[in-house]
Amino acid sequence: MGMGEESRDRIAQRAARELKDGMVVNLGIGIPTRVADFIPDGVRIVFHAENGILGAGPSPAAGEEDPFLCNAGGFPVTVIDGASYCDSAIAFAMIRRGGIDVTILGALEVSESGDLANWIVPGKRVAGIGGAMELAQKAKKVIVLMNHLNHKGESKIRKQCVLPLTATACVDMIITEMAVIEVMPGAGLILREVMSPYTVEDVVRSTEAALTVPETVGYIP
């Protein structure tokens, strides 16, 4: 099912609230790239890109793009003061060493134990897994941004993923156009917030995985 620009921006804006001053953060392709545009004033985030940028900034204004400056998805970016450049081998070494505080990724499916499938639909041609496997395994916190339902109207938050996995038990938080869901080791999925115009019942109905609903659930107007 499609998602409007406003919903995508609301998801990115909510994800930006998880970022704290001084963090090193990697953004995946799709909705995650929008997060850089919603960092609150006074919060300095160092964005990391696998193609070798440490210190990427928000998207450039129309007409001000630098053709030699892009993120790992090939989209134009800016850089902040103090940004540095390296080759991809060093950029991946930063990931594998555990130097990334938060990675924000898109997904095809997430399971109730936090397994992530986000790189291939069998039989379809794709660019490859990229850095998703390393990021999912090695980042200190993994946040997934995605539609709650797929194009068939089926839940993307499943009891078990049916698509090939990127990594197991790696996701810490899921943010969709409907809800904010926390993945708790040993406790499964906890519904933390519901986005308007949806209700708790809407979220539970649209989630195949088991979902714990606490007494108090936040509401995002």
C-alpha cells in the first residue's frame, strides 16, 4: 500500500527524536534519508555514509546540489563543518568495529523477535545487500522505518519473516505510519505510540506478530 509524503515525513520526524547530541548515525535508503532534515536545533549529529562520508548534512536546496557529493544511495547531500572523507573499506570498518551509535533502515519485514528482512524479494532484480547486514549486526541501536502493510495489504510485522533475512534479533524499534513499536529482548513487541488517525485497535489488527499493549500508550497527533 502506498504512503503519502506527509506520512513519510512524520515517520522521519519521529525517528529524529531518538537521536541525541553527538551521536554517529547511519541512514538507509528511502524514508531514513529524510531523518537528516528533522534534527532539532542545537543537536549535532554526525551522519555516516558507507561511501565514505563522516559528517553528512541535510539534503541541499534545489539547484544547490554538488554533483560530487552524495550519500550511499547516490542522492545529493551536504556536509557539516568538520566532515571528513574516506574510502568505503574504512567506512565499513567503522561499522564493523561498532562505531555507529544508531542505524535507521528501511525494511520489507520485521519479525516479533526483531529479525530483519530488507534486501531482497526472491525473483526480483536488486542492487544487492549493501551495508545493511553489517549495520544491522553492529550498530548499537537499529531503528526500522517502513509501511505497516505491504502492497498486498498484508502486515510487514510478522510472527516470522518469510523473506531472506538480513540479520537476526537485531531490530530495537519499528516506526510506521501507524505506530511506534519497541522490540524488547525476551518480551517481544511493545506498542509505545499510535499515530493519528489510527487507533490501538487499528494497529493490533494490522500487525500479524504478537503485540503487547501496555496500560498507557502514547499518541502522536
